[in-house]
Amino acid sequence: NVRVFARIRPFLPNENDNNVPFVTPSGETTLQVVRGRQENSFQFDRVFAPSAGQEAVFDEVSEFVQSALDGYNVCLFSYGQTGSGKTHTMQGAGSGVMRGLIPRSIEQIGLHKKRLGLEGWEFTMDASFLEIYNEAIRDLLRDAKSNESKHDIKVDSNGRRTVTNLTVKQIDPTDAECCDDLLSLAAKRRSTASTDMNAVSSRSHSVFTLNMTAKHLEKNKLIRGTLNLVDLAGSERLD
């Protein structure tokens, strides 16, 4: 089940007010691309106009977060050119309306955990956050700034892929402060990488993974789901 959404970034305050957009929405599922005399229309499952806020985007994808809570493996990723708003969409800023998909997803999971607790379920969640640059994996949740291990992707006998030596932290999705600290640590590690390597922020992928487990001992039920939230590198060609 693959769905593709398109989000059009508005002009920023430091951009020329006389600029004319060449990508415009035409209804909720179509956008128009105009270059000179050439005009093309593209269909998507959903198109978000420049005026659409973070909440509108999350409302559309929250059902996929619920699918992960129901025991499915789910992946949400943002793709586009550098500066198109991928990281803003995924992570956002602050604790208000500008929050992105990642903090909003954690909030939804926290509400779900509370509901499950009232029904006798035990809910646990662990998180990992990695960055891929130049075919090398960097652990964004490592405890020390310089404590970077070598990471490889392994496939076990069941076909399950894992990353070796990757920090996995168990977090409580109802503890907003703890979750914010986790995301701040990852942002700090990634911004350091941006300083150490030229334009790494636009050429690296980041993958935030949440593994969730719900157990009900009396009913002898177990539910496991995974939510991957991916911020892909800029899509432009680099010579």
C-alpha cells in the first residue's frame, strides 16, 4: 500500500516577492508545473498547497502511524530538492504548530499507550536514529560525540535487517521532555556532521526508527510494529 503526497513550499521571507511560482496546486490531488510555454499536470494521492500547515500534513498520514501501532511495518519518507522543506516536514521546530511528523507521531503513540494501559496492555517502545552519508552509517544517538563505531547492515536467517553497533534507547512516548531530549541529541549529532563535512545536510539520509511492542498477558496477545521516519538526501544531481 503505497501513497504519494506532494507538498509545495511557500516563498520564504528572504526570497524575492516578485518571484512567480512554477508549481501550483490544482485541487487536492493535482499540481501544475509551468515552465515557459510548457505546462504539465501531475496526479498524487494528496497535494498540499503552500498554505497547508504541519497539522494538515500529519492528519493525512496519521493513519499510517496507527497501522504501525496495529502491528505493521510502516515507512514514511520525505523526498525532494535541498531547501524544499523535507526536514521541516519531518522534524519541524518548537513545541507548537510548527512541530513535524516525528514529534507528532510520538505524541499519537503516547495517547495510544495510555488507552492500551486502561485495557490491561503493557506497551514498550525503543528508538534508533541514524544518518547515512557517502555510504557510511552514523549513529545519531551515541552517548559521546567522538564515540563512533563501525556499522554494517546484517540480514538474519528470518530475512530481518539490522544495523550493527547501533544505539537503541527505550523511551516513554508519554514523556514529552524525554522525547524532546532524544530528538535534540540527534539534531546535535547531525549538525556537528554538517560542520565536519561539506554540505552533508543536503547529501545525507536520516532514518528514525520506532519499534513498538504491546503485550496483554491475560489475553495472551502480542503486537509488534515498526515505524520508520526517513528524511532523504536532496534529490538534485551533484557533479
